[in-house]
Amino acid sequence: MTSASSESSDHPQLGPILKSIQSPEDVKKLSDQDLVSLSEEIRSTLINCLSVTGGHLGPNLGVVELCVAMHKVFSTPKDKFVFDVSHQGYVHKMLTGRASKIDTIRTYKGLNGFLLRTESEHDCYGAGHAGTCLSAALGMAAARDLNGDDNHVVAVAGDAAFTCGPTLEALNNISETTKKFIVILNDNEWSIDKNVGAIARYFNALQTHATYSAVRTSAADFVERVLGKAVRKIAHRVEEGAKNLIFPNVLFEKFGLRYFGPIDGHNIPLLIKTFEHLKTLNDPVILHIITEKGRGYQPALDNPGKFHGLGAYKIEDGSTDTVATPTCSEIFGQTVTNLAIDDPKIVAITAAMPGGTKLDIFKNTLPDRYFDVGIAEEHAALFAAGLATEGIRPFLAIYSTFMQRAYDMIIHDIALQNLPVRMCMDRGGLSGDDGPTHHGLFDIGYLRHVPNIIHMQPRNEAEFVSMLKWMASYDQGPTAIRYPRGTISGTPLDQPVSPIELGKGELIQEGTDVALIGLGTFFDLAVKTKDLLEKQGYSVSLVNPRFIKPLDTALLEKVARKVKVVCTFEDHVLMNGFGAACIEHLHDAGISTKVVRIGWPDVFVEHGKPDILQELHHISPQAALDKILPHL
């Protein structure tokens, strides 16, 4: 490869055809057989490179032929490709001049794991959450019509995206907005985990219907045999056949879209001929393709959930290194399951992420009280609210970055009615290699000003378990807890923990010069800063706040009155964060002690290893020392 990191013999070389692809124009010059060979080279490169960097292997292996055919027929950046979530955009990146950098994917200063408008002119829309592509692409199509242009807009959405509210809202508006619009339904039965719900069952019924294979085979035979006007007739025949035999409810035609398929999403000649026909239509259309997530790599086929997105792995068998210390997600899943065994009122809710949140532990133990609502965070929050009105104790587990999508429901339905929904926000804090779409750096800001909500963060694993137990017993209103990806401090779960009391923090050490308040995962930064200060002879107070809201104002005032400077630490943006809450209260209390803060700046933090990003953004004991010393 041509990137600096690929000079090592540990990195695979690009195949001869892939090496020749410097832009999509090079794809157009290739024969059908060359395109098949190119697809094989892309798969080999992905399997080898991602074994080192990690990434979304399964989804990208499943869309290789699709992306190759799209770039053969359409012309970016004039034509617009909008991928839902865009985690399956690696192949698109490789076909748009970035193949030599694919071994840098998700590494600091390397390619982003999602599409990024600032990375390439071929990335017309950046995303990282599901259900976005139809609405965004429709906006582009409407803009094209208003501007008098004639380019194509192609939205690529997985079947799981059709469990998502925004996707259905966009479907409702397509036929009223434009006449030239192509939707590709990439049907593989999976999002991160196995798709659930009525719509997922509907698509699965198509795949398993007795007539499916015949329709797909006929479609391939017909389109490959004929050209020109005959293609149009055959496409219509396939459409009618699918409608009459498999689509009795004519789902998409009810939304005003012409439906084509299902066809084999790995048959490049068929895809090319179909796309060429769809380009001639002046109607909104949806092409239903069947693909295989993880195609070409047996471990990914055997375990599509694991290989949706993972770290480094061994190519020969797909195995990954085991971690001796349980992650916070694992602790959460096991603890809530244990609590539910003893309390029949406890239920668990996830939005299509049983593996990521580790609620698969709960599912396997108490399936009747486990609810996976699909990629529908807004519904999940409302569903939890409804459960809570009837005396059920719901634990709602959603990543911090995805909980943002349910913000209106948190305010209007949960907090306003003071319902005891337990919001458990995995990935609270930096999410490292996933980048700005997945960093959980905003939940303190978007929750702390909402009345009735209690918000906590533990400083170690044992305290995390204690907080979850406390939440289970608290029925007076909504509670939220944020916890990181991976581990907090790696401490044993049986480490002694003082009792959790509402709105009460811990004074770990009392001093007279500096007060260090370390929230959650950044408590260890406060400890290391304390050691630096004590080496210079300063007397230091050390506080574990535990509660973000309600803030332990009595403890804050106590330590602030005794010292010259207070320093807060938080794995969150400083804007409207925990430190800001401390400043506000001390100001209102008339306490003039200087407050300095360590946390993330008012930017969308890039992707990279947490230690690299922390150093880059001056989040370290030394940086804290540099801020504190001028005030002593």
C-alpha cells in the first residue's frame, strides 16, 4: 500500500486491479469479469486490513458487488450516494481514490469509519446513526429539482433502517416531493444484531417464501438475456410477479414507489443492467436486493453480530483477544439480570443492540421480560414510560449518542410525568475509534437542566453495581446513569463501596489548597493530579461526586470554602457540563473560589485512541497542574 503505515510487511498489498482504481472513472473502464475480480480483491483487502485496525467488516463484505455496480453505472460526485449509517462505506471509499489508505481506517489521522463530507467530494453526506439516508437523500433530490439539475440520487438503506421512524416518515413524503429517486433496500436480515419486529419479519418472509428463489433466478435470467426495451418489460414483469406472489400488500406502492426485486445483490451483471434501467425511469423507485452480511469470510458468516463491528482479530479463525476484566456493558447486563431474577417488576429494553449493551444476558435468562424494539429509540423511551405508569420497573439501555434521538420523549413523556424510567447510557464519554458520531460527550448537557431527572456516574466497577441496585429500588422519578465503553478502573466488583445516598458525593480526602473533583472515569485523573500537587507540597481535597444531578451542593461548598482553587474532571464537553454546574452553584452561593475544568472542548472530537485524543486536547494530570498552579 502507499500509506505510511502500509510499508510494513504486516499489511497486505492491494491487488493489481484495486491498485489501478484511483477514481470511479477507473471502475467504468473494467469488464464484467474484471469487476468480479475487483470484488475479490476488495474482500481480501478488507479482511486483512481490518484484522489490524478493527472496523465494520461484516457489513462491508456484504455490499462489495453493490458498490462496484453503483460506481460502474452512476457517476459521483455528480450523482449522490447516501448510505444509511454509512458504516458500510468502506468499499465506496476504496473505489473513490482511498484504497491505499484503507489500512488507516478508524485510526488517528486516518480514514474515518463512516462517510465524512470533509474527507472526500464523493462523500455527499456524513452519518453515523440509522434511519437518516432516505430523508437526507430526498432533500438532495428536492434541491436538484429546484436547481434544475439532472443528476441521480441513490439512497442505500438496510432492511433494519425500515424499523426506524425517520425512514418511514421519509417514505411518506417521497412521492409528493420528487419523481426521480432511487432507493436500494439492502436486505440481509441484520443490523448490529438480528432484526426484530413486524417489518423485519415481513422482509424475512420474502426471503423464505417458496416463490422467492424462482423470482430471483428468473429476474437474473431475464435481465441478463435481453437489452433495451425488453429490459423494461422484463423489469415490469418481475415487479408484477413479486407484487402478486410475494408482496400481497404492495407495501411500497402504497407509498408511491415502484417496487423492483428481490434480486441477487451479489450478481454484478444483473445489478448493472438493473441500475441502467432504473436510471431511465421518471418515478421514485425502490430496488430490493438480497445480500449476505459477511460474504466471503466464514467467521463473519458464522457470527454476523460480532463481525458487524469489532477490534483486531486473527484472520485464520476470526478470534479476538479476551479481556480478563469484565466491561461495564457486561457488568450492566449481568447486574440487571440478577436484579430482575429477584424482582419480577424489572424489565429490560434495548433498541436493536442486545450485544452492544449486553442485554443478551438478560434475554437468555428472562426472555419474557426482555424487549428489543429495533432501531427505534424514540419508541423505546415512550414504551418505557408506558410500562412505568403501570408499576413496572424498566431499565432502558441505549448508548449515550443514540439516547439523543429520544430527547423529546425524555423531557415530555418521562421527566414531565416524573416516571421512574431507568436510563442506562452506555458509551457515556469518548468512544475512541468510532469518532464524533458515537462519542457520548453531550448527555450531561442535555439532561442536567431537565427537571426531575437524577443523573449519576460511578468511579469504579463496584460503585457501578451499587448504583444500579440503588436505581432498581428508586421509584420516585426518572434516573440516568452514564458509563464508559470498556472498563472504568478495572477494580474488583467486591471492593467495598459506601452506601449510595441520593445527591450525596464522597469526600475521599480533605485538604486546604486545592479541591479536585473527579467525575466517573476521570476520577483517576484527579488522583494522579493529586499526587503531582502533593509532591510539590500542596494540601489537596479529593472528591468523588457520584451525582451529576442533584449536585451535592453542601459538599461542594464545604471544599470550595477551604481552598484556593477547585478543579473538576469530566469525560464530557465542558460546555454545559459537570464543571459548569459547579461554577453556576458556587457563583449563586456567593463563593468566589476559582474553578478550573478539565474536559473536552467545544468541538466535535475526531476519532482515535482515547490516550491520543486526551493528550491532543490537554486532558491529563499535567494539563490540570498547569491550570491550577497559577491560582496558588
